[in-house]
Amino acid sequence: MIPNPNIPEVSIPSVIQNIPLQHYLILSTLLFVIGIIGVLTRRNAIIIFMSVELMLNAANLLLIAFSSYRSDPSGQVFVFFIMAVAAAEVAVGLAIIVMIYRNTRNTDIGFLNKLKW
Amino acid sequence: MYPIVLLSFFGIVTLFLGFSKSKNILLPATLLFLIIALAGNFLEWNKGPLLYFYDMLRVDNVTLAFNGIILLSAFMIFAISGGFQDNPDSEPAEYFGLMLFSLVGALMMVGFQHLIMLFIGVEILSVAMYVLTGSNKRNLRSNEAALKYFLMGAFATGFMLFGITLLYGATGSFKLEQIQGFASNMQVGSESYILYAGLLLLLIGMLFKVSAAPFHFWTPDVYEGAPTIFTTFMSTVVKTAGFAALFRLLSGSFTGVYGFWWIVIAAIAVLTLLVGNIGATSQNSFKRMLAYSGISHAGYLLIALTALSKPSQNAIIFYSLAYSLSTICAFGVLMLVSKEKTIGGQPNEYYDAFNGLAKQNPLLAFVLTVSMLSLAGIPLTAGFWGKFFIFTSAAERGIIWITVIAVLMSTVGIYYYFRVIISSYLKEGDLVKIRVAPFYKVILVLATFLTILFGLAPGIFEGLI
Amino acid sequence: MNSTVSFFYFLSFLTILSAVMVVVSRNPIHSVLYLILAFFTLSGHYILLNAQFLAAVNIIVYAGAIMVLFLFVIMFLNMKQDNEEAKTNIAKIAATIVGGTVFVILFGAYRKSAIPAFNPENFDSQVGMIENLGHILFREYLLPFELASILLLVAMVGAVMLGKREIGERHF
């Protein structure tokens, strides 16, 4: 086979050769579960939201792992969209939190108990 | 395809119209935009399945029918909003712009053929709804509803994404067709459990959005806290889009593993029916009752999903239409009445606000009665046929027990839907004659007329699809 | 064991540790800083997986924009660490049980299904490069790419509408 002169010959990354995909699955599932536990145990809206970010990043990591192991770029393109969505959600979420803070001076979600949680 | 492009463009135009001094132009302009989008939608009628942009979007008659329901509901809701003229704090251009954009998201969910379209569509719709829920900025209840909706929605997004990721891992593709190919060819004994796990997580995310039990807990608070006009939008457009997306997902990709998911959906449907109907009986607020009623209607629609056949597809479309029409009427009357009767400056949304409605406002009472009868599923209304089609499609598939439970639960529904009818006809009240704008009246009468028309002759609709 | 493999385990450990610290820290600012650390370790993972472009974007977008926004809001609102009343222990234990169950179910699913390993014959190490991704993004994914701009517009309009000061309100 004649090597393509335009593309530098890069060998298969050693992680992909040595680490089974299972490990990435477990790592990202752990991150995902930590995110879930964070959402369920904390009361501070900002920390809950950061836990959601952890869940999204677990999905990002897994998508990139699948896409690299399979040489299929569409998984990595999906990650772009997740980042765009995360940015949009953060903007709106923090605006909501700032709006509530203006009215109550507190960001604890249990604080306003007019509506039951 | 046309309505997506048109609405994106019109949304931007609407935002610019907000710069003009006179705010009166906004409402007619957006209504015109919606009519154009509706016309554009039906240009593709009967053109057969069309695929756009490397199979991202599929347009067939089912898509167009759902689009039509969504756009029609949006048209009615825009019309009864009255351009937000009565509230000096409101920002009508932004509200209309956000609603038009959220319709783009809804239409993406209806026609998606690739999971990225589902994801982006759900997000556009949800982000716009978070903002609109909190649009009553000085009201703490509205603020808190927005925060709650936002946090729960983002949490659900996390589940959805992880589900999509696992599906990608199992099948190597985001395309419905390829997932279908993989799922149908799994051998017994070497099934991909990752596919099952991914499907479950994706379903959890979607069921959150359509507020099925046990993922419904945010619904009553959010529906109650949001301004009523946006609650109407949520309970019609968002729900229709959510079920269209669920139907497309399950019918487009997972018919091969029907044996795995139908029991999950069936169990959730039964639970949703129980929670929705029993929860609704104990409410004193009409608005909160409608939130629970929305949950219970999600349960009926889930039954149609478990059947997943050609008749059940038509049943979902018919039911969504009937439910949307009646819900718009119910919220429309609620908005008028609650504005008239206030407690402590806030609109009174309890049942007793309706006391004596029929004496001075016979038309409103009639509209409310028809919509309640339709939601309860009484014969001669569209709601009856909606339920009938769903139950027969489930029975044809051989799922009898679930139909029995659903029929029992719909008799429970009669109790709480009739409470407001009794209030408005039999109880004494001091409600004066409410002034209703002529256009508002036209929309309410039109929705009521359609409800009765489809109730008398459901065949009109049958022949269309 | 070669050095990349041990580096993978080290990075994974650091990722999990910082994720746990995000959730358990009492002070929101510490949470943000741990989350930034988690994003850096994740970018390390992306580089190991030969997804260089996303590794850079991850730092720029997440650590650079999103987390700065978080930090900005936390400092803006002057959040104190003692503001938050803790949930009851029962709620915490229940939450942990829910999380553990999700993990066990998913783990069981992974154990029971065959995961295809990578295929050395048609392996393409250029997948994660910007040129390759750009081709896909602007051809197959053109429609969602354009519509994502609607999402960003919605977020922008929404954030301005909710966040801006009304007449008569105090600044902060």
C-alpha cells in the first residue's frame, strides 16, 4: 500500500490498543451516576446545575470514546451540538437564578416553599 | 420542511417588529405568519415520504398532520393571548418570538429521522418554555416554577443524552433507519443489552418531557406557577410534539424489540392514569386540576403507544387534536374568569371563581361545559371518539386489561370535570358579565364547534390520513 | 504496563475524584474549581483518544466560557457556604441508592452484551481532526447546525429578557 503523502502516518493511539472500551463505559457511567446523586442530594440550584453538567460530560466522554474506537466521526460531531446546547442552557439557567435572587436574595431551592417540591 | 424554515425566519422578523412604537401590529403579524406556515405545511400533503438534508428530516402525511395540530393550537393560543396588551410589564415581541422559535423545535421533534434532530428540537422547545414560564418576573411563583422546570428539564436532558449515547454505542449510528435495522436483526441469546439500556434512558428523558408518572412531579407546580397563556401552550403544543416524537421513535426504530418495551410503557401508562386521575380529584384549584388532567391524558396517549399500529397512529393524532381543542377552551375560559375575580391582586384560579358563571355569561359556560365533557370523554364530543379509538386500537392488539383500567379511570375523571360545570350552573355567585373581545369569542366558538363536529362525525377526520 | 495506560488510570482517578468533590463540597466556589479540574482531565482523555480538536474546544467552551459564567454568577450573588440547609440523611441515602441502582443496571447491561473492539484494518486515526469533522458538520449535519443557531438565539433572547433589570428594581 502506498502511503498517502498528505496524511501523516499516525499509528493507532496506544490507549485504544491497550484499554478495552468497557473501561470507558464504566468511567462515564460513574460520572453520570455521580451527577445523578448530586442532583438528588444537593439543594443549591447552582450545584444541582453543575451536577447536570457532569451528566452531560459523561455522555460527551462516552460519545468520543465510541467514535474513536470505531473511527466514526459522527459521534464527535454530536459532541459539538451537546456543547452548544449546554452553553444555551447555562445562559438561560443562570438568568433564571439571577432573576430569583433579585426577588428573594437566596438561591436555595428549598427556600421558597410556596409551591411544594 | 417549509414551516420550519418559515417559522425560523418569522421569529426573527417578530423580534425586529418589537422595535416599532405601536405594539398593535405584533398580534396580526404573528397570526399571519402562522397562517402562512400552515399553508406551507400542507403544500407537501400527499407528496409521499420526503427526506431532507441527508435523511435528517422526514415529511410524510403523519408528520404533516401533527404539524397541522401544533400550528392550529398555536394559532388559537396566539389569538387568545390578545397580544399581551393588558399587562404593562409584558414584552410581547419577545414572547411571540420565543413561541415561534419553540414551534420550530416542536416541528423538528415531529419530523426527526436522526437523533440529533430530536435532541436539538427538544432543547429549543424546552429552553423557550423555561424562559416563558418565568416571564412573569416579579411573581415569585412564576420564578420558582421556571427554576423547577429548568432544573428538572436539564436533568431529563442528561438522561436523554446518555440514552442516545448508549444507542449510538450499541448500533453505531444515530439514524432511525439504521437503529431499526440493528434492533430487528438481533439474535436471541446475543441481544445487545446496551441497546435496551439506551432505549430505557432515552424513554425516561422523553417521558419527563411529556410528564408521565413517575416523572410527573414537576408538572402541577410548573403548570400552576406559569402564566396561564404559557401553561396552555405547554399542555397542548409541547405534549403533542412529545407524543409525536415518542411515536416516531418507537415506530421508526424499535418495532423489532417491541417485546421489551411495550410492558414498560404499559406499566407507566397505568401508573400515569392512576396518578393523574386520583391526583386531580383532590385539587381545589382549577388550574392545578387541569395540570393533573394533562397527566392523565398523557396516560391515555401512552396506551395508544403500547398498541403501536396503524389505527393507534390515527388515534394519537385524533386524540391530540381533541385534547388540544378542549384544553385551549378550558384555559381560555379560566383566563377570563380568573382575571375578573382576584384574591389579593392575584387571579383566582379556584373552582369557586366559576360560581354562577352561567347566569350572566351563558356562552362562556357553554364553551366550558363542552370542553369539560370532551375531556371527560362523554359521547357526542371529540374526546369520546379519541378515547374510543385508543381503546379499540389497544384491544385489537390484544391488550385488554389496560383498556379496562383506562375505562375505570375515565369514570373517575367525570367526577372532577363535572365539579366546575356544577359550580358554573348550579351554585350562586356574584360574577358579573365578562367583556370578551370579539376575536377571543370567535376562537372559543370555533374550538367548541370543532369539538362537537368531530364528536358527531369523526369520519371526517378518518378519511383524511 | 506502558506509560499511556497508567496515565489513563491516573486521569480516570482524577476525573472521578474531582467529580465527587463537585458534589460534596460545601462551598460553591470549590465546586466550580473542582468542575474545572474535571473538565481538564476530560480534555486529557480526549487527547488520549486522539480527538484533539474536541479537547481544545472542551477547554475553550466548558472551562473557558461556561464555568467562568458559573463563577461569575456565584461571586456576583456573593453566595456564602452556610447558605444551604442540608437535606436529611434519609434523602441522601435514598439518592445514593437510586444512583447505585442505575449504576448496577447499566453495569449489568455492559457485562451481558458484547462490545465490538476496535478494528485495526480500517482504523482511521484522522477521525478527530478538524478537517474531517468540518466536512461532516457542514455536509451531513448542515440542517441541525443551522437550527442550533435558533437554539442559541432563543437562549440569548431569553437570558436578556429574564436577566435585565426592570425600571424601579435595584441593581443587586
